[in-house]
Amino acid sequence: MGSGGMMPLPYRFLTGLMVRLGGVSYLFDAGEGAQIQLKRAGLGIKALSVIAVSHLHADHCLGIPGLLMLRAQVPDPGPLTILGPKGIEDFVVQVQRTLDFFINYPIRFVEWEEGSPENAYEDSQVRIKWAPLRHTTACVGYRMEEHPRPGKFNAKAARCLDVPEGPLWGKLQKGQSVTLENGVAIQPAQVLGPARPGRSICYAVDTAVTKSLYGLCQEVDMAFLDGMFHPRDQEEADRKVHMTVDDAARIAKRAGARRAVLVHLSPRYREEDLPGLEEAAKQRFDGADIGRDLNRYTISPDAKPLPP
């Protein structure tokens, strides 16, 4: 949705990530102008089910009111869950009360605080985990894991069991048992291979290097990480409690991430500076790239790991 930090620029909006799976949208962070990027990306607001906020700095949460108002313009949008550090509920409720804007759906808040369970959210498709990061205020990183998927369907085995092609095949592929016309029950295990692991991503921005990052990034398909500074600006990164692209790329590589997209770029870097940032990151991890606004990434269900 955006790749910048601190302030929106004409050529770079603030960092945010939208994940689409099975017709449902999950948004990580929503800075100023988030609804503009939603429109530019051609993504509908009704499908938005979760907003996961890293921390209560303006460039990560000021877009929430606009999104809530936009979502209220569609009929029957369904419930919304907002995850974030302690204080996110008070922020949203106070803004809604002060501006007195219309909401036609329930909002559920889940706040992280010391001792919170590892799992922040779960639905029929995914589980979202969180862990504290190291920044100037309470900040959390997220790990989204798709539930394990049924194994590959063995058409030959299905035919041998006299299962007719059509809806019954579809149910078995989804892991559901079926009963044939002759009363014989067929279990998914009879026609499916071993369960396949689901896809996974990490979203962790506005943080210095900290141990929890490795767990969030462990063998994910794609890690979206704070890469605010060039390595030559390491002192400023340390002072502002952020990472350089070198830091982020090193963590992704050590954690076994397949790919890393580095975002939350400092406004000091213009578009012509991005190749230099990317080169510095790739010197540490060839699977690292600098994120650009409205880039789209597809993670194949059967993606193979990158070579070491």
C-alpha cells in the first residue's frame, strides 16, 4: 500500500501491507491516506476483515478513521477486527466519538500487552501471531500463517474407489468425507497425499534489531521489514531505533526467509536513491528487494524454497 516512513510524500505513501486470501483482506498498518491507496490499488473495502497496527505513531494509524468511514458506505460490511498495542481501542473510539462519524458494523479490538498470548487472531484461513519489537514506543510485529492445506488429490485413487467426478471430488479436495450412492463412506485420507504447509509472511517495521524478529521471520515465504536507512546512516538508525537495509537483510537471511521486502524508507531517499539501497541489501541477502508503492506479490501455494 505504501513504502515510506514518517510522512506521506507525493511519490511515496506511508508503509502498509494488504494481504488478500480467499476473498478476504487483511491490512497491516494504515497511515495517512490509506484509503487513497486502497482506491489506487483497485481493492474493495468490504472485504477488509482485519487491521493489524504495529504501534501508535501517526504514520501507522492516522488512516484508520478514513478507512472506517469508507467501509461504512457499503451495505452489510460485516464485523471488523483491529489488532494493536494497548491504546489502539482508546484511539479509535475517541476519534469516532469526536468526529461523530457513522459506523454500521461491529468492531472487535484485541490489544497486545506484556503476557499476551502468542496468537492475536485466527479465522478459517489464517492465524496471526504477534511479538514485541524494540522501538521508541510499544510496537509489535506480526506473523501471518495460512492453515495447513490438504494434500494433493489423487484422481486415480478416487476413480478406483468409484467416486464420480464432480462435487464429490471437490469436497474430498477440501478435506471433507463423502458418502457414495451405495452408502460407502470415503475419507479424504484415501485420496489425498500428506497435508501441505500453508504460506506465511512477516510484517515488522519501526524496530531496531531484536531477538523476536527472528521468530517472526522464521522460514516465512516473504518478510516485510523495516529498512529505513542505508548502512552509511547506521548511527542515525541506532539513534532513532530503526534498522538499516543491511540489518533487515541479515535478519531475513539468518531466519531462513525465502524473500524480504524492505519498507518504511526514510523521506531523505528519493526514487533515484532506491537502487543504492537495494544494492546494499542484496550484498547481505540476494532475496532482498526495496518495496515500492502498490507493488503486488503472489506467493504460490507450492512455492519452493530459495537455494541457500
